[in-house]
Amino acid sequence: MGKGRVEAFTDGVVAIIITIMVLELKVPHGEDFSTLAPLWPVFLSYVLSFIYVGIYWNNLHNMFHTVQRVDGRVLWANLNLLFWLSLMPVTTAFMGENHFAPVPVAVYGAELALCAAAYIILAVMLHRLHSNDTAFARALGSDRKGRISLALYIAAIPLTFISQWIGVAIYVLVAMIWFVPDRRFERVIEK
Amino acid sequence: MGKGRVEAFTDGVVAIIITIMVLELKVPHGEDFSTLAPLWPVFLSYVLSFIYVGIYWNNLHNMFHTVQRVDGRVLWANLNLLFWLSLMPVTTAFMGENHFAPVPVAVYGAELALCAAAYIILAVMLHRLHSNDTAFARALGSDRKGRISLALYIAAIPLTFISQWIGVAIYVLVAMIWFVPDRRFERVIEK
Amino acid sequence: MGKGRVEAFTDGVVAIIITIMVLELKVPHGEDFSTLAPLWPVFLSYVLSFIYVGIYWNNLHNMFHTVQRVDGRVLWANLNLLFWLSLMPVTTAFMGENHFAPVPVAVYGAELALCAAAYIILAVMLHRLHSNDTAFARALGSDRKGRISLALYIAAIPLTFISQWIGVAIYVLVAMIWFVPDRRFERVIEK
Amino acid sequence: MGKGRVEAFTDGVVAIIITIMVLELKVPHGEDFSTLAPLWPVFLSYVLSFIYVGIYWNNLHNMFHTVQRVDGRVLWANLNLLFWLSLMPVTTAFMGENHFAPVPVAVYGAELALCAAAYIILAVMLHRLHSNDTAFARALGSDRKGRISLALYIAAIPLTFISQWIGVAIYVLVAMIWFVPDRRFERVIEK
């Protein structure tokens, strides 16, 4: 089964997710600067999610670039990841509209953890189709970065109830780690 | 007439449908876990529809892969299918927001039946263009799976008024049958 | 300048327009069949517009298929057409939510007239780039069909104020004329 | 790293932005012409933004056409531009719904300035990857047009508080300057 179909569909869905997120940024009613003030938390959570979806687009694209073949399991593992990513607009707005209150921040962390777990499952499903000496397997390695991120998101959820800012700090930190495109795949692509 | 144009447009529309469905998942107002409780039925109907649209994407893609040519009738049969699929976000939200009440569950069944019928019509229109010894015709066969699904959806509609959970059970069952990508076309593609 | 870029962008925008139109079909509140009754006019206007956008997709695709080159004027003539098409979701909902009242039906006719005029302008701009013996010019011919449609839409606007059903009948009639894909371009593509 | 991935994703996101903007054009409630009157400012700001997004699509497409390679920095500079462009639907509606009041007009100017700055940053990041004798560098030149536009947007912000129509006039003026596709890149593409 060709990978082109999965790549194009994934790119399409991610492009739509990153763009419709803005529809949750409600147009402020009123004509002076004070009407913009309550928008700040919504805006900041939008910025964070835009960066996260950008990271997923980049990493998914790099990963599929080194992939040689896909099968039905990969396809559903990919749809599973797209499902959790598709919830990003809702969890982002939930966190922003409630001014980073503990429960919404924890829910956002659960969302990030579920996306990260879905990404790991996708990588495992792809690994089953590629022997250890393929470009894909070498690039993926032990996927330490993916597993550490998942552990950090899970850790952030209870810490949010001590202070939500610990949770937010962890999400920003992990985003910064991933901000640099996943060099593992890029190094292999360059060869 | 080339099939590429129909394939790309279909993939685009399906990618948009699967993604904008999330816009019906309204952001909860409130900062504690209790505000999330009423979202469960909406979320579960979203999961079911996401899987259904994923199944359609997969089967449409496999079907067009083995197709050799299309004509104006195929094009409108395909737009007819996309039309019924495009109603998925509305019927999904109708079922979820009313906590799986009988009428919305029956309406959702009618929606699934109309999509299934449109898929069968599309297959018939394509069959007219392909003789019985083409890859497409061999892969499609008698399309028993498609016809049984349609019969089950139609049966589910009156059964919903005995108990809506019979209807929901049928929709989940048929989704599970189709969850595995349509091997008929895959087997032919692999050759 | 290559035509591929204009084709892909146009297909993308049309796919989005045809799909987001459903977002104007508001989810009914209530659990019995009576809640669906007021949706009928909205649904019927949605069906009509879905067919119209389908027709535009089909004709645009056929037209660009025979085109050999585009320039900056074609590009803006095309964006002008996409602009008027992008208003389709709003005018459709305006007509449907007001149960085909005369003013909304007239506004919908104006929208169709503006789309038709934009299509004619696009064809003229493309004609300037193609001599009369090109496949494009032969296929376009005198574009009688496009001009008659425009005349019918314009005629429908005042007739709507005698009875809105005259307007609606004209829109349905013209859609039926165009329902068959524009054979002019298909005939040329087949050669 | 291939540029194709960035080009396709950018085209997709821009196509979605230009189309979902219409969702902020709320369907008027009422059946006579007077219900359309308050829509004029919203409609006019929609027209302006549609032209601006069209200009960005055109210029981005021309720019990437002459580009030979991209790297991680270009990718994030491009996502940065897409981020600011994605706010266009919100700032457009904010300006339109408040009938071009000074603060919303100034906010719209800030939005245009941020998009222009992001475009300049993207051009600089691309310039770092292309020596001065490449087609890209010759086409970009000193990018005077981009820098003058940015200066005009920034100048418009304070002038808005003297009269908002000065701000609006500047936005219309700059749009007219860019309306003609960026001939610098076209001239190079033609060769």
C-alpha cells in the first residue's frame, strides 16, 4: 500500500486543524482596547497550540518521508493520532476561556499526553513494517524524546493541582524541546 | 476523463468533513470536572462518526485506486455521496446533544443508510464503466458487505423506537465490520 | 506562469466552500421529529447550493484542463469568482432560514448572477491568452450557455417580487441545464 | 529538505483562511432589505481581507517558486507568517462589526504590520540559504516594496486616532500597490 495517500490526507487534516483553531477566538464586542484585555489568555493558549500542531505537522512529515510502506494498522494508528489532534481546538479554547484554571490546564495536559501516546503507537506500528537497518528504524532509534515528552505531560496533570503554572511551564518546556524539527529524521533525509 | 481530479477533490472534502465535525463539540463553560460530564454523549457520538468518516475515506481511496476511468455520472454519484457525508457533523451533534434519544439515533441511522446507499450507487456507476474482468469489478464482486450494511442501518431505524441502544449497537457493530480496511480492493492493489 | 498553482488553489477553496456550507445547518434542539420540521427550507437551499458549487467545481476543472497558460489577470479574475462563490454559504442560509421569503430569494439570485458574471469574466480573460484555434477557444465557443444563465438569474431577481417561487424555479431550472457537465470542454479533453 | 512540503502546506492553510473568513459574516435575521444594511461594514472589511490574503497567496507562491532549498528556520518563519495570517478572520470581523471604529482599525493595521514583518523575516531566512547570484536573490532584490508597506502599516496605527479613514485609506492604498502580482518573481520565473 502506497504511503502517498496517508501523507496527503494527514497534511490536509493537520492544515485544517491548525487553521480552524482560530474560529474559537471569538470576535470581541466593543470598540476600545479594554475589550481586547480578556482575550489574552485565549490568545496565549492559541499560540501554544499553534506551535504544537506545527511541531506535529513537521514531525509527521519527516517521519513519513523516511517510511517505505504502510498497512491497515498504520492507517488506523495515524487516524487515531489525527483524532486526538482534532480535539486541540476544543481543549485550547477550554484552557484559554477559563484563564488557565487548574482543571482546564490538566485537561489540556491529558490531550497532549494522548497525542504523544498516539504518536508513539504510530511509530511502533511503522517500526513493525521496517527492519532495524532501514532509514526509518535508524532515524527513530529508541524514540527517547517521544517517551520523555509523554512522561512529562502525564507528570504535569497532577502537578497542575498544586499550581496550574507548573503544568503550563511543562507544556512550554516540551514545546521548546520539539521546536527544533526532529533532527533524527532530517539527518537521514539529508543522506 | 481522468480519475485524478475526482480522487483529489474527494480526499479534500472528506478531510474537511472529518475535521470540522469537532466544531460541533462546544467548548464547555466552567472550570471544574463537572462541566465536562454533559460532554460525554457528544464526545462518544463524535468518536463513532470520526471512525465512520475514516472508513469512508479508506474505502473510497481503495476503490478509486483500482478504477480505470470515470464519467459524468460517476462524478455526480460521487458528489451525491459527499453530500450525505457532509451532513455527518450535523446528525452527529444532533444525536450527541440529545443524549442518544430515540429520534436523533434514528435520524443518525437514516444518515448512515443514505451514505451507504450513495456508496452502492457510486459502485454501480463505476461498474458500468468496467467490464467484469477488470481489477475493479473483481475487487467489488457482488458488494455483499455494502448491501448487508445498508440493510442493517435500515433495520436499525424502527428498532431504535423499541430501545435506542439497539440502534447504537448496530451502528457500532457495522463500524467494527468495516474497521478493517476493505480487503477486497487491497488484495487487488497488492497484485 | 504555470496553471497548476491556480488549479490546485481553486480546487482547494471550492472543496472548503462546499463543505463548510453545512456549518450553517444549525443542530436542532429537541428530541422529536417536530424539531426537524423547521429545518426543511434550510436543508433544501443547502441541496441547491451544494449542486451549484458542484457544477462550478466541475466546469472550472474542465475549463482549466484545456487551458494552456494563465497570467496575473486570470489569477485575479479567478480569485474574483472564488470571492463570490465564498458568499454562497451566507446567502444559502439567508434564503433557507427565512423560508424562501422574496428578499432573500432575490439576494440569492444576485449572488448567482455575480458568480455567473465572474465566470464569464474569467473565460474572457482566458480567451485573451488563447488564439481561436486552441482547444480552449474551440471548447468555449461563444459561451452562449454562460450568458443565457446570467440573463436568467438577472431576470429572476425582479420576478421574485411577483412570486418568490418563480425565482426558485429559475434557479432550479438553470442548475438542471448545467447539471450535465459542460460537454464542450469534455469533448475537447477526450480528443 | 525539499520545498514541496512547505509549499503544499502553505497553499492549503491559505486556502482555508481565505474561505473560513466568510464564517464571520453572520447570516442576517429578517426578511427585508433593511436587515442587510448593517452588514455593509462587515462585507467591506471582508472584501479588503480577501484581497490581502489573495495577495499573500500569490506572493508566497511566486517566492517559493524561485526558492531552491528550505531549512528548519525557513519552516518556522513560514509558520510564523501563517500564524499572523490565521488571525485575519478575527481582526477583519472586529473591524467590520464595529463599523470601522478607531481601535479596531488600528488593531487591523497592527495585524497587517505583523504579517508584513513575518513576510520580511521569511524572505531574510530564505536569503541566508541563497547566494546573491541565485534567481531568488535577484528577484527579491532589496525588498523595498515589503519594507515600505510595513512602514505604511505602522504609520497608519497612530494616524487612525486622528481619523480612522486615514488608516483605512492606507490599507486600501497598499493593497492596490500589491494587487499587481509581485513582478520581481514573475520576471525571473518567465526566464
